[in-house]
Amino acid sequence: MTDDPTNNTIIGIDLGTTYSCVGVWDWKYQRVEILANEHGNRTTPSYVSYTTTERLVGESAKQKQITNLENTLYNAKRIIGRSYSIIRKEDLASWPFKVFGTPENTPRYSVMFKGVETVVSPEEVSSLILGKLKEAAE
């Protein structure tokens, strides 16, 4: 870090329920520039899809939802940090993926990943999305 702040890069991430984005402060124009992802879009879907061969994040995960409904997760931000027992029953009924409560009453997803039933936390889903956004910033 230097004494001149214009030599520093400032990055911000908006982890959204449906879409997320990453921005960088532009010192020259005194504004935030929202960065494009690898598909050229300035927002990235907050989706993660588990397949028989790989784990997809963002645009490719949302596209995979069509053929991999039960293993494509979204809306993780809605249940992060909550007790399973307070998740709206309407949400649980509308989601095509399986959400269950642990003995500690924390929500978890059950997906098939590489042919194995796998338990995933909403925090892990959000972490994967953040990692994808970090790639766009780098």
C-alpha cells in the first residue's frame, strides 16, 4: 500500500440472492466500474450446479438448470445463517432441489455430485459464487 490512494485498487462485491456482481473503483473518473464476467455480462447468476462430471458456477450453472433441476442450487442467500425450522414452507415446496435440516437445525442441500449423494451448506454455495466473482476481478 502506498501513500497515494490512486495507486491502490479498491474492489467491491455484491453477493445477491439472484444475481451478483463485482466492481472496481476508477480513480480517473471517480466512479465504480462493474466488471464483466467471462460471458461479457456485468452480473453473474447466483447459481451452482453439481453434475456427474463437474461443479458449475454462475452462467453455466444457470444454463444447466434446464437439464439438471434437482442439482442446481440458487437462493442460497435466503437461508444462509437461518435455522431450518424458520424457512418458509412455500419456499421449500417450490424449490426443485432438496433442502433438509440437520440435528442442529441448520439448513443443508442434498445433491448428486459425480454420482455420489453430497451434502452442501448454503455458505459453501455462496463461497463458490464469491470465488467466481473474484476470478472476474483478477
